[in-house]
Amino acid sequence: MAKPPDTREKLLQVAFDLIWNQSYGSVSVDQICERAHVNKGSFYHFFDSKSELAVEAYEVNWREKQPELDRVFSPQNPPLERLLLWCQYVRDRQRQKAEKYGRVCGCPYASLGTELATQDEKIRAKSQEIMGRTIRYIESALRDAARERLISLKNTAAGAKRIYTAVLGLLLYAKVHNDLSLLDELESVIMDTAGAKTLAV
Amino acid sequence: MAKPPDTREKLLQVAFDLIWNQSYGSVSVDQICERAHVNKGSFYHFFDSKSELAVEAYEVNWREKQPELDRVFSPQNPPLERLLLWCQYVRDRQRQKAEKYGRVCGCPYASLGTELATQDEKIRAKSQEIMGRTIRYIESALRDAARERLISLKNTAAGAKRIYTAVLGLLLYAKVHNDLSLLDELESVIMDTAGAKTLAV
DNA sequence: TCGGCACTTGACTATTCAGTCAACGAATGT
DNA sequence: ACATTCGTTGACTGAATAGTCAAGTGCCGA
């Protein structure tokens, strides 16, 4: 039905999209196959299990999004502006998803991670890994900001984790309240946590 | 098998415990019944559906825990000490759960809320409601702290939400990393967010 | 003593689930 | 022309799923 290289791709995309919007537990392999216009046999030709698919879908999604994050966190941008651009990026992604499904969907990595952290070790590890990658971006921005004396924060490693977890919490809160406007706080939460001396923009 | 008033209670407790440790999607009604030593018919004598049980289990659990929170957040305690006691309370609960199952389980309300926010409106609403109740405790402490000039924060409503979401994020992060020691940060995250002027122990 | 009521029992249904399989097609290289 | 390889097809399995039901049991009030 679909051309060879497309089938696998389609499954990964559909799986990521559905699991993000719903939850791992409530998305079935049948549902993924139906949406991707792929037969079940083909699914199991490419993937050993639903769990393995999820891990790979999230990894592939990250790799797709990485160029955008590289741009956002480019050392060419002033350090604090990187963080502000990231806020926009996060909010945009949430808004797109919310427009598509009428629901605030929160952070896909955190949602899957929380749901399965105690159940599926590989998914837990992948979620942890992806979180770590994002924190690396933040930390780099913080280090550059500290060097330029733009923030009061000293321990950039701890600060990056703290900013990241604060954002996770805010996204979770917005998801449960199904209210995008709660994400307006993103910038000030981050800047306050970083101890930014001047609140840009 | 069990005495009349016990059956319903047992189901609620077991359900809360299992869903918290695993996830809503991965816990079956059969599993709940088996653990509670209750027949399936009895289950459906008391509850209309798995979803309704979950809502009620979470509400009941909250009511059971409320006295402890009332004690923690008692106006008899100095405002900032309330927040510190709350940190201990949260950490204790997490430690107990982790000892029982070998897994950091995170915030039960947030876990269920994120998993089902886009799927089950009643559960979403209950999760939101319980979050709101906790925030009320925090806000009251912040207001008293502000009155005593213990914190720099002005907008106590926004501050309470911010503290709560920061804690949610930290719990989520600890769950995904399955690492209790990450909760050592609780106090400083809260005190920094509140803008506490002196960092009490 | 009896009738009703709250609860129990466990077998039952119908559906959905993840995962399997053997047969089939279509390129590709030789 | 042929074999091999990669992918497709869709019917199939067996287990698990949420939820039902009719027949019980035991208690409590009249």
C-alpha cells in the first residue's frame, strides 16, 4: 500500500502522535495500524513489540526536532534569548497539538515517562535520556549567561535541572487544566529560576 | 468473604495503591479484585465502572490524608516551617512507597491526571480539583509568610501555583529517574521560589 | 416467623488485545 | 530465467479485557 521506506516511518509518526495525545495504555497496535494504513503483519515485520515501537518513535521524534532545538539554543543567540526562544518553541508545539486535538497534551516525553516509569524499563530509560538531552541545552545557555553576568545563579548544572523540572511541572499542570494560557508563565518561571538580573522583553 | 463495610473500602484502597504504583491503564479490574479478595460481581455492585472507582479512590485517599496535611499546614506552625514540614511529608510518602515497590512513584494525583487528562473528563476534573486543594494550603502559608515579611514574594496566588508546579515537576523527574535522592532539593526549590529571605535549615 | 434488602458468588458474554503465521508479491542481482 | 530478499496481506490464536447476571446468603426489622 505505501512505498517501502514509508511504512515504517508512518508507523513511528502515527504512534508518537497518538500516544502523545492519548496515552500509551489507551492506544492499541490495531489503532496505530489503522491510522497508518498498514496491516498488522507489517507492523510486526518492523517492530518486535508495542513497547519497542514506542521507544523508537520517541527517539525518532527527538531526532526530527533536534535541528529546531539546535537553532533555538544556537550559541549565536544571546544566552537569555535562547531560553526565551525555547519558551516560544514549547508553547508553539503545545498550541499546534491543542488545535489539532482540542486538548493540551503536555510534554510527550514526560507523559510517557511517568505513565511507564515503573512498568517498562526501556521506556523509562529513554524518557530519562531525552530529558537529559534537553537539560544539556539549558545548561549550556546558563553557563554562557553566567559568564556574561546576566544571571545570579552559580551552579548551572543544578539550575538547568531546576528550570527543566519547573517547566515539566507547568506543562503537566496545563495539561490537567487543559488550559494553554497557563503557559504564559513560562518565561517568568524560567527567568526567575535562573535569577536573571534583567527581565528581557 | 469480607465484612460489608470492608469490601468497598478495600477496593478503594487497593485501587489507589495499584494505580499509583503502576498506571491506570495497566491495572485491570480483575487485578484489583484479586488483590482485594473480592469477587468481580461485588466490585460492580459498588462501582459502575473502573473509571468511577478511580475517581472515588482518589477522593477517599485525599480525605484520609487531609488530617495530616491540616497538621502540617496548621496556622499554629510558623509559615515557612509549614512548607518545610510539607517537604518532609512528601518525601516520607515517596520513601514509603519506594520501599514497598522498589520504585519512586511520583505524585499519584499528577500521574493519574496526566495519563487520563485527555481521555477521561471526570478523572481530569478530579485531578484538577485535588491539585487546587493542595495549592490552597501553600497559598495560605505564603500569605502568612508575606504578612510576617519572611518572603519577598508578593502575589501569593501565583506563587503558590508556581511552587506547586515546581514540586510536581521535581516528583515527575524523580519518578522517571527512579531516584529518591533527587527529592533532597525540595526545600531549596520551594524556598527559592517563595523568595524566602532566610533559608531555615 | 417471615419478607425484604444489602451484599456475595462465580460463571458468563462479547470485545479487544498483543502477537503469529504461511502464503503471496515485487523488485533486484546473477 | 531464476533465486533471494524485503515487504505485504489478512486471517488467526489465545489471553485478557470490562462489564453482566441470576441465583444465592445472611442479616435485620416487623
